[in-house]
Amino acid sequence: RKEVEQDPGPFNVPEGATVAFNCTYSNSASQSFFWYRQDCRKEPKLLMSVYSSGNEDGRFTAQLNRASQYISLLIRDSKLSDSATYLCVVGFNNRKLIWGLGTSLAVNP
Amino acid sequence: EAGVAQSPRYKIIEKRQSVAFWCNPISGHATLYWYQQILGQGPKLLIQFQNNGVVDDSQLPKDRFSAERLKGVDSTLKIQPAKLEDSAVYLCASSFINEKLFFGSGTQLSVL
């Protein structure tokens, strides 16, 4: 089993749709969680950190489920500009980070 | 605030040649990372520095790859000799404390 797993997609959704991605992790000792966004031929950029209580930033909501060992990212009212690859990252107390392979999202007009 | 600087932006070499990449992290960021990203895959950590010490180089192919971070600031990554499968984007990133990484634009390497 991979340490961090994501559905590669692609997810094709119409503008205005709500879409959710999950990311599962295998190591229960994981301590920090992040979602990064990567546009085509660009570098990854931090989208949001994921906190135990869940957190929201505008149309984006991230949640952590420690019992089931997954994190989720919910995008409401999708925009064309949300089209990108979303990368899940899991961190440990030794500062080691494990990256998922990413989930591709295409928002269509 | 200046971001992470990388050069060159693109590099084309023939197999068995050598190549070097340079990275200047954000000022004050103690941690520096080199990642390799093959098209369609997530970034793969090659090496992680904390100041000028190596934290993790477990996935660095040490027979051909080397990296250094003199004085705990700039870093160089070298490949010698290059293989076809080294064709990828090489990303440098830095972070301050909380593991939030800031990436440079990357170097697109093509090995022919």
C-alpha cells in the first residue's frame, strides 16, 4: 500500500459544481497535512493546510479524519480557473513529507 | 518578498553528459528541498537540507546525483553522467519552520 494515495482522476465537472477529493495515508503517526495546487507546467503552490478541526478558505474546505486516515478537499461553485492538479502532502515529526501523485481536475464551461 | 530562484529554466543535454542546477531559497528559510517531478507524477524528494546539513537523501541516486548547500544558503544539484530517465522537472523548494513549502519555477531537463 502506498504511503499516500489519491485518485488520479481526471475529474471533469461543469462550472458551478461541487467536487470533492480524498487522500488516504497509511501511517497513523502522520502529524501535518496539506493540499497543494499545481497548474500545468508550473510549480506546486500551497493551497491550504489541513487542521484537525477542519478549515475553510472561501470556496475551499479541507477536513481531516484521523480515525479513517484520510483528508479531503471540497471545492464549491467550481470555476474554470480551478482546473489544475491537486496534490496531497502528509508530514511527520521528523519533517519528512510524503507527496501523493495528485488528482487532476478539469472544470468545463 | 523574493521567491525561490532557480536556474537554468530549461536544459537539453545528451546522455552521459553532466548538468548542474542552481537554487537560491527565500531569505531566512533554513530548509531546502530538491525534488524530481516526472510528467504525470507527484514530486519525488531527492534531498532535503536543514541549513547546510543533509536531513534526508534516501532517494537520491548517489552514483550519479550529488547536491551541496554551502554556507546554508544557495544549493546546487548535479547529475553526472545523465541518463535518459533523468528527463524531468527539477524543483527546488524552501521552508521556514512549519513545512509550508515555497517552490521555484523549476528546471526542465531533457536528456537525449
